Amino acid sequence: MTSKLEQLRSMTTVVADTGDIEAVARLKPVDCTTNPSIVLKAIGTSIFADKVKEGVAWGRKQGGNEEAIAVAVADRLAIDVGAALAGIVPGRVSTEVDADLSFDTEASIKKAHDIIAAYKARGIERERILIKLASTWEGIKAAEVLQAEGIDCNLTLLFSHAQAVACADAKAFLISPFVGRILDWYKKSTGQDYTAETDPGVVSVRSIYNYYKANGISTIVMGASFRNIGEIEALAGCDRLTIAPNLLDELDKAEGTLERKLSPEKFEAVAPIKMDEKTFRWMLNEDQMATEKLSDGIRLFNKDLIALRNLVSKELQLAAA
């Protein structure tokens, strides 16, 4: 019998949530997703040692203040990681707009243009890239503009139905609802344990998937942030799932029949929700979990973004000594 990973591939597009080049080459996902945490970890490996040196040497030749140079080099390294992944996977690589721009639509659009231009300079066209934006109102509005320009977006840090509806209205290419972080919040809040079927993160993604299919919405649903393979199995059949290498390995070793749980042909009728900014903000405000996890997620990504820039600053200082 084939492994559960191979069975999953037959019904869901498998994406790797990593910057681990060796793991990607071994596990052969279709796409890869990155974020500041993944980039920070990747450039600490020997594989990217030369890229770090090249980036620092490039930065030393740039004009401007030290902080601006560090930001530019950090941006360059994020593209280095993405470009390396694009050289392995046949599909797309997601690259994130800075977390500190999560509430600035215009700046997010500009950053997205810079990312696309940086990839193009390396011979990688926009069709291979997804721009990751936080699912704030401002991030979703930025995605709406970018999508109209033909730049596909991945709306991340998505924890609520309100965010999913607004992303669909913006014609986002893809959304990444965070299954495991939803579970984390409920386990801490209630003190309860959950099965795969009662897992609040799984239930949330199933609800969003049903809403999209029932209303003919083409936005791709890609479950993310998994804590165990039970969550993944409970979403078998979802459009895409982005999975960390350790869980991909676990699925590859798992035997038995993997039952399909989601299908685009099977859904319950549900009326579309009319979404505007006031409705979005109110619905999000009324969802304590989503409000807290969105805020927390932005802070965590920004923390790692700052750590990446600080690392670059130290390397620049060492090179100047």
C-alpha cells in the first residue's frame, strides 16, 4: 500500500512550509512557502553561507544609512532563499511582505512590486511567485490591487471567516488559514484536548472551504500551521496543504488508507456574506481568538524580521572592521 503522503498527493496539492533546501529536494513538494522565521533559519545554514557573504559585500557598496543598508541586504537574502527554492520546485514560492507593513496598504503594494522586480532580475517571472500578505483589512486591500495587476497573492495569518470572505471578495489567489495556531488558542483557553474531527482549526478550514465551493469562489484554500498529521488527514482533499518537513516525513512513513474528507463537488449550500470594512472589523473584533492570533502572528513575524536585520547589521559591522 502507498504511504499516506502519496495518497494525499492524489487528492491535494502538497506544499512544503520550509526553507530547508535538502528537505525540499528530498520530499518533492509542488510549491514552497516562506516567512521571516523560515528565512532567518535558512540563512543560518551552510547552504546559504556564500549568499550571506555576497549580500554583505553588496551591502558594503551601497550608499545610505546603516539601517537602510541592513534592510536592503535582508530583503536580498529573502529573495536568495526564495530563488533557491524556485530552482527546485515546479510550482510557486511564497515570499512575504514585511510584517511591519501589515497596516499600510500603499507600502505593502510597493514592497510587493520590489519583490517581483527582484525575482525578475534573477530570471524568475511573477507567475512563479506568490506575494504573502497578512490578512488585515489593509493587507487584503493591497492584495486586491495586486491581483488586478496580475500579481498573485497568498493571504496569510488567516484565522476567521471574516478574513476568508474579504479575501475572496478581493479575488486573492490563495489563502492560508492557520490550523495549528487556532488549536493552540483553544487548548490554552479551554484546557481541553481535541480530536482531529473536533479540532477548532480543522473545523474552521472545513467551514471556509465549504463557503468557497458553495459560492463558486475560485480562491485556493491552503491549510497551514499544522501540529500533527491528524489535522492534515482531517483536511485531506483540501485544495492545498502547506506542511513542515517533519510532518511530511511522518506522513511518508504512515501506512493505511487515507480517507478523503473534502471535495469540491460536495458542499452544503450557504448564503454569501456581504463584506465591507465596517463589517470586517466588527466580525474580527467579535472573534477573540482571531483578533489575538492575528496580532500575535504579526508580532512574531516582525520579531524574526528584526532578528534577520540585526544579524545582517552585525555581519556588515564585522566586514567593515
